[in-house]
Amino acid sequence: MSDCSIALQRRNLYCSFLSDREYIFNGDWRAMTSSRDTLREDVHFRVLRILDAHPEMSQRDLAKAVGISTGGIHYVLCALLEKGLIKLGKFTAAEDRRRHAYVLTLRGVAERARLTRRFLSRKMAEYEALRTEIIEVGADLTDSDLAALRAEAKAL
């Protein structure tokens, strides 16, 4: 049994444990599952996007770029390997022969394109919702207050 398959079994056990706890504490497990699936999809999208540009990136650097722990990135890479979205290639330029390059497969490229469309669609919907809310809340302010807030936002 490989390290990845053991890691995936542990992750699946942990996720089922989390699902039970979320159901007990929140009552609305479907919303939590949807939120968790969205987060997982975002992480997979970011990992595939980064690996497409930098296949030689180490797990530690990849974890920093995505914003998750090194252990978490190991689970993600194992899941992507198991799904056939990436494959391990030798990183010949490295002095350390244990280094690998994570290369997207054809299936990985297609999945990255699908995730890109979903990511952009979701972010555009979030943008429109925020824009509408800003307009509604901004209607309560005077023009000078609104201009001052815009100037502050541009300074950030």
C-alpha cells in the first residue's frame, strides 16, 4: 500500500468524522458540504494552475502559494494523482534525486479548464452581489462621505 493510498484513507476517515460532527452541530449538513466542496474545488484549481506553470515546485513552496499546510498539500497531490489529473515526472535539473515534477495529464488540463470556468463564474457572481450591496449601502451616505471612502479604498 503506497503512502498516498494510506493518506487518502486517513483523509476519508477524517472527512467522514467531520461530516458527522457538522451534522450534529449545524443541522444543515448540505450547506456545509457544499461549502467544503467549493473550498476543495478552489484548492484543486489553484494547485492545477500553479503546477501547470511551475511543475518543478516543491510541496512546501506549493503549500505556501496555495495557503494551506504542507501536510494538506500532500493530501491534495495524492488525490490529484489518484484521479489521474497529474503524474510524477523526474525533475532532472535537481541535485536531489528525490525531487519530482508534477506534470498535468491531458485529463488534468481538461479539469483545469472546467475548474477555471466554474471559478470565474462563482467569482463574477460574488462580485455582482458585492457591487449591488455596495450601491445599496452607499445610498445611505452623503456624496462627500462616499468620495472619501473611495479615496481610502484606492490608497489601500
